[in-house]
Amino acid sequence: NAGVTQTPKFQVLKTGQSMTLQCAQDMNHEYMSWYRQDPGMGLRLIHYSVGAGITDQGEVPNGYNVSRSTTEDFPLRLLSAAPSQTSVYFCASSYTASGGADTQYFGPGTRLTVL
Amino acid sequence: GENVEQHPSTLSVQEGDSAVIKCTYSDSASNYFPWYKQELGKRPQLIIDIRSNVGEKKDQRIAVTLNKTAKHFSLHITETQPEDSAVYFCAAARSNSGYALNFGKGTSLLVTP
């Protein structure tokens, strides 16, 4: 298993550009979530999903859209990038069966810079 | 929403000493409390977790305690080693919210030889 994968690893955008951060997992996890990490702020929840077709907002959802059309993928879209969205973005997933519904597995992260 | 506060923000100990990091949470519906270790430039790694039906859990040199009444939980690392140096994050989550995590702001632990 590849686990949780994220692409790209690094990205530089100009203000106003749009892009999609990709997240995929091959562990058949039902729960997936997106976090951003800024220095001194810890990790903050952007959006999460408890299954295909179901998404909800976290602590800092403004400026981001998500969809969950398949169990495996949970892309994060920036519609109009702003310098305040410069951050490291982590995707995570967890399973729902008796093997451990709550343990979150993190992807390697995407480092995004918005100029 | 959930608010998780973590203290201290930095902690320096000598090798072999113990380290304690404390967190409080606000949402009484939170029922899962993991701790993550993050090394520079890497993803968070789960080191231990505790559920609301348990008061204490131990894994070798690491232990976590939970006080549901006071809404606080703590991480205890004994016999610290230089490789324990990292940033540690506590988090709280609810099972009815997909276990999406609300993190504290982190504690930078430095273990000096």
C-alpha cells in the first residue's frame, strides 16, 4: 500500500490563480480530512469527509472547496489564491472498521507559496 | 467549535529527565485524544492516543492521562533521549465528526545530552 499520497510536493502560485491539491489513499478509508500548518499555529482543520459524497467544514474553510466523489480521492481546491494561503497542507485519512476508526494517517504534505 | 490549548510552547530538559505536556479542550463531546510527534519538514506521526472511556494509557516511555471532568489530558515522557527532540501536538476529536482533529499549537521539546 502507498498509504496517503499528496501531489504536488511543492507549488508556487500568483495571487488570484486557482489550483487543486490532490490527495489519495489506497487503504479504503472512509474518513478523510485536510489541514493547513502555519508556523506557531499548529495544524488547523480546513474540511473533512466521512464518506463519498459527504463533506463538512472545519475551522478555516474560507477560500477552499472540496468534493468527495470516490472513497480514494479528496481534492482540495483553491479558487483564487491569496498570500494568506501560503502554508503546508496535509491530508489525512482514517478507517471505520474495528482495526481503528480513529487513527489518522497523514500524507507527506504539500508546501504552497502564494506570491 | 472545539478549542484545544497546549502548554508549554517550549520545553527544554536534560537527557534522562521526564517531560510533561498539558492540554485542555472545550468540547465535552470530544472522545478521542491523540498525540503527534513532528520532526522538522516531516508529517505528524501518531505516538499515543487515548479514548474517553480510559483514564490512562502507557506505551514504554510514553504515557497519557485523561481527566474528562476537568477536560484536560497530558503527555508524559520518561527517561528522555535526544531523539525525543521534536514538536509535539495534542488533539481532540469526536467520533461523530469523522474523527477530524482539532490540534493544540504544539510544544517544541529539546532534550540536551
